[in-house]
Amino acid sequence: MSNKVTIRRLATGVPGLDDLLGGGLPEFSFNLLAGTPGSGKTTLAHQIMFSLATPDHRALFFTVLGESPLKMLRYQQQFPFFDINKINQSIKFVNLAADLLDGDFDRVLARIAEEVQSYSPSLVFVDSFRSVAQSAKASDPSVSGLAHFVQRLGMQMTSWQATTFLIGEYLAPEAESSPVFTVADGIIWMSQLVHRDAMVRKIQVVKMRGQAQSPGVHTFRINNSGVEVFPRAVVKPNTTGNVQIAENVRLSVGVPVLDEMMGGGLPAGYSLLVVGPSGSGKTVLATQFLAEGARLGERGVIAAFEKSPNQLLSHQLNKLVKNGSVGVINTRTLDVSIDEVLHDLVEMITQMKAKRVVIDSLSGFELALAAVFREDFREALYRMVAVLTGMGVTVLMTAELEDQYTFLRFSSYGNAFLADAIVMQRYVELEGQFKRVISVVKVRSSAHSKDIRFFDIEQDCITIGDALSNYHGILSGQPTNS
């Protein structure tokens, strides 16, 4: 027989989680929600339950030695996913604490089976399973006794026509040898990491039978809406579908002379790194890049990490934001992950159908990241740029670069490899004054000017002048070739 059994996947209602699971939870699967204390297991379970429970698909939630239902609901009802109308209609809570007082675990199993048989739920949750297992171990120290108890509960739960969840506290997946890890069809691991002064929550799908889950460890947050998962950025071709960029298509960066220096503009779908010391005009060039796109009907998105919105928005950029030509990513939250920023970028790019993206600046971006992510900054940044350019957008990034005059380098922290093109802004000292100069370091697979040219900033616009090589001719009054 070649016919396959079709397993329906249930949408969890948790943003980003279905992507990790491979499309949702397999119906009638036996799942373990495990992790460290305070990592968000109960909140995740409630968010899934309230999303899936209906009068035709009811949920049964057992509490054991953890929080009482009243105390638990008092806090869970602060989230918007909580629906008071579903309590005792689609969702029933059962407290098993009294059944455990005498240590009769056969009685606990019988009570669970009795409630399931009488209520006929489509979803069953047991919180906290770890409490049951530890109590069983205390009353019967033998490993076989605990294994027998766990196996009986597991067999009961897998035999029901219901999607079941055991919720419990564990140290780490590799540190556990509980039989439930073998019996479970799916294991979702949650943790919170503290590194220096930063705290980050992580989630991992350790196991999900019958479907390809997203590998690796991913970031999640518990915000005012509940749990939100930010899947780790994975480089995929054609992220948003059939992205096609015509060959030799060039975008103007908004400065005509700089377009000429780049060989006719910036190739569409490229990443451009603009580097220079403080005050050299990087943000001004980024603003002109977005303004030129708006003039041509190409919407843009900017994520700024060094300035507040009021400081960032020049008169020109503020006008573009107000008329809907440019979207601004809110980056005021510290201790973010690159996956969170990428999630917001992709969402806004897709919503606005944007063609141009500005990240200002990489230096501020790195500082905004949670400390635990800074060690892998270059790798994660590479994935982010690859995902964005894979969507067909053109990316301009700025980076602060200390100008020491004694040596020349093209990016901070070795970020030059990220970019398809690099534009450098510098200061030179001439006749007791600082002068700004600009040059094109590289444009991949394209000829470009090797000149270093003077430039000025007037009325929030960059104006490029003569080449530095003509400076002596300017002083002597000889004509230049510019």
C-alpha cells in the first residue's frame, strides 16, 4: 500500500511557534513542555489551550502540586488570549492536589482517566508533571517504580483521542533520562539565560515526530500579548516567493556624482556599507537613499539604533514617514536579538512592499543586542543581510569607524565581508581645517571610480566636489578635470 495516513496539524495560536514545529502540532500527539523554572511553560500552555479550545474541541487542564487554578487564572487573564467565556464551557480545570496527599499515585491515574472519560476532551494538559514524578520517586525510590508510573501515565495519554501535554521543570534535555522523554512524540524546551546584566528567553523543539521541525535554539519573549517566538534566521533562496531582479538594474543613492563613482548606481539587491567617523554624514547619505527611492515610488524601511525617533527624523525623513513612503522600526528596546529585529523588518517590508532598507548603525545595533548575542554578532548579521537581500530589497548599512589617520581600514569588527559595496567617508586636515572626503572602496562585479573626492553637507544633502588629487591644481588656480 502506498497510501499515507494524513496527520492534521493544529495551529497553536502562538506567533512564530508553528514555524518551529514544521507547520503546527500533530493532532493526537503526546507532547512535553519542559524547561527551567519561570521560563514560561504555563503561559505557553494556556496560550495554546485558549487558541484551540472550542465547544466541539474541549480542553481539560489538570493542576497537580503547582499553582492552584484560581491563582493561575488570576495572572493568565491579564493576557488578551484569555477568554473568560471559555471557562467551564470549552475549558475545564481539575486540581489533583488532594488526590496526592496520601501518596496514592494509582488514585491519581484513576482520577485523570475518570475525568478524561467523562469530559471527552480534545486537549489534555497536566501541570506540573515534574511534581508528580518527583513525589512518586520520593515514595518509591526504585527507578523501576518511577519508570512504571511514568510509562502507565504515558500509555494512558497516548491511547486517548486527544492532543496531550505534560508540563514540567527540568534542568536540560541532555541531563534528563526520564522515560517520558522517550515516550513523548514532541518535546518543546524552554529556558531563560542570564548573561551579565541581560536576560534572554530561548525555545527549542528537541523532538517532533513525523515532521521536519526547525533546528536550533530560538528567541522568544513574553510580552503583553503572551508568548511570541522569533525563529532563528535561516538563509533561504527566494524568501518571499519568486524574487527576480533584472540584470544590470542600478538604483540611485540620491547623490548623482556618487552614482557615477559607483559605475552607474548601486546594483539592485546589493548590500551597501557606508563607513566613517562620527559626524561624517553617514545618516545624511542614508536619508538621501530613502528619499530618492520615495521619489521613484519605491518605499523604504529604516531601523535606527543610535538615535531616538525625534533625533533621527530630519525634516526630510519625517516628511517621508508621515506620507507613508518610509517605515520606522522601533528599536528603543534593549537586549533584543537579531532574530527579533529581522522579524520586525521582514514584517514591515512585506506589509509596505518596500524595496530599500537602512540599518543605522551596525555599531549601535550591536550595543542594543542582549549580551549573550554579541559573541555571534558577525554570523547573525550575515544571516540577516542574506535574508533581506534574498527578498530582493537593497540594503544600506552604516558603521562607525574611528579615524586615526595613521592606517586605513574599511569596517569595524571585520564587517566588510557582509557588503557587496562599500563607501567610505573620512576627514582630512588641510590648511588648518577638517575637510570631508568620500570614496568608493568596492562594488562587487562592477567597475567603479578610484577617486577620493571632497564633499560637503548643505541643508541635509551631500554635495560632492573635486577629486583630492586636484587639490594642488585648485590652490594654484589651474583648471580641474571635474
